[in-house]
Amino acid sequence: MVEIERKYLVKDISYREVAISRKRIVQGFLNTDPDRTVRVRIKGDEGFLTVKGISNASGTTRFEWETGIKVEEAEALLQLCEPSVIDKTRYEIPMGKYLFEVDEFHGDNEGLIIAEIELDNENDVFERPDWLGEEVTGDIKYYNSQLSKNPFTGW
């Protein structure tokens, strides 16, 4: 139940050429306290409820618990979420033994593209594709919970 993840800005859309999947994601937050966030998500035709804890000092590691829920339940819970639901399209790109997830944001976060990679441990070495830009791991303004409060188009 620990997530080890690094985040990067994306320089161009060439990742689309090698993506193995593409899904629309709509998510909202029942709680955006930095010590614990509670997220409701609809990803394609699946619903999820996720609790995340506070990140470590480097921003790479934090507690994460997630469970599947019915889409109808997720839709109902989205009505209870804090304002500004996140809307994005996620592309999955395999790279060696890892998988990059690239999110193209829509709505209030239009124009923002972030790549994430989940690692086995913080010091793992992985191949960096040409489209991968500046690392933003640990920069709280790029957390989805913060993007719902302070959208990219307002920066």
C-alpha cells in the first residue's frame, strides 16, 4: 500500500504513437487535506475510491489505498466532491519493465500534460523517452488535488 512515483512535464505528443491504451478519467476529491486526500475516480467503465497519505520529503513515496466501486456509486460520490472535478485522458506507454502514464488535462487544466512512472523503489533507474521533460516530483502544484483548487489555466 505504498506508491513510489515520479512525475514529469511532457515536451511533445509523440508518446501517442507508442501508447498501448487511452482512457478518459473524471475524478473529484472528497478531501484535499495534504496529509490525506480522498479521491473518487471513473476511469473508462470502472469506478474507484482512493485514499492517499502525505508524501515523503522527496515527494516520491506515500501511502495509497484503492478499491474498486460501481460506476454508479462513483457518479453519486462525485456529486459530493469539492468544487472543480479533474477531467483528463490517460495514455499508457510501456518502457522496459515500467509503464508511463501520460495525462492530458482538459477543462480548467487544458494544456497541461504530465507523465508519471511508478517504481519498485526510489532509486530505480529507468529509460527516459525523448518526450519526457522537466521533473516535477514533489511539486505540490502538480498534484491532482491541487490542480482541482488552483487550475493550470490560472497560473
